[in-house]
Amino acid sequence: MPRLIMKWILLALLVPTLAQAAEAEAWQALKEGRAMLLMRHANAPGTGDPPGFILERCDTQRNLDARGRAQAEAWGDRLRRHDITEARVYSSQYCRALDTARLLGLGEVIPTPELNSFFLRRSQRSEQTQALRRFVAGLEPGLPVVLVSHQVNITALTSRFPASGEALILALPLEERVRVLASIRPGG
């Protein structure tokens, strides 16, 4: 019996160490261009967008609150702690995603329609996800890649349901079944 207890204790101690090693490898892959960071926009209270919202007008959409702005800035700090001081940052054209991307402070933010939410147009799920796959496949080697998008888009691509401000480090090139190297919660 004591031997079995000792095995469980060792296993309990080993699991967090293995998770930390896997996350460290994911960060290294991101820096080396073998992975990309796909982030759900930071906290913006509510769900979807108000009826009749206009993409070009932030005052008609859900926007980041103070917590969301702090989350985005903290993500920028986290990336810099991992020696990612510049990145190719692509964002959905929605204001909450663009603001998240800008607050990372990693360089120019490129508005990218392939990252736009299809929350109100669920019938476009497959088409939009394939367009995102083509976009990612067309990226040239270079600085690390950071994409800021929405829950529905990330779930369609990865089968994961990210929290606001959560990010996934995904192996490149994207396979049919996307390989998630790490899932990182905001503030974690």
C-alpha cells in the first residue's frame, strides 16, 4: 500500500513538470516560426454584437472594458517575457479584436477579414474556417505570428472553447486536425 501511495505522489509531482516543459516547448516553437499564437480577443462584456452594428463603427459594437484592456496589455508583457518583442500581428476587423491586438504593443496590426466573427452568420462557418486555413498557409517565414479572433472562429478551427483573452499556440503548418501545443489562460 505505501508503495502505491508513493507512486501516486510521484505522479502528482511529475504531471505539472511535464505540462511546464510542454508549454516551454510551445513558446520556443512560436519564437522559431514552427507555431503561431491564436488569441481570443480580450474581455468585452456581452455576447455577439447588437442588432444593426456597423463593422467600421466601434460605438455600435461590443468593446473592451477596463479588464479587457488590462488583459491585452498583460499579454503583450507576457510575450515580451518570452523574448517576443516584435510579431506579425493579424486581427479580426472588429474593434474589440483590433484593440486587443494594438494593446499587445508588438508592432503594426493588420486587419484580416479571415479572422472576423461569423457569430451572426453561422452558415459561413466552414467557408470562413477554410479561408483562415488558406491565409495561414500563405504566410511567409519571418517574425512570430499572432492572430486575434473570436470564440466561434477558434472553436471551428481547433474544437476548443477559449475564454476571453485566452490563447492557443498551434503547430505549423496547420494539419487537418489542428495540433494545440499549449492553451494559455489570461493572467496565467
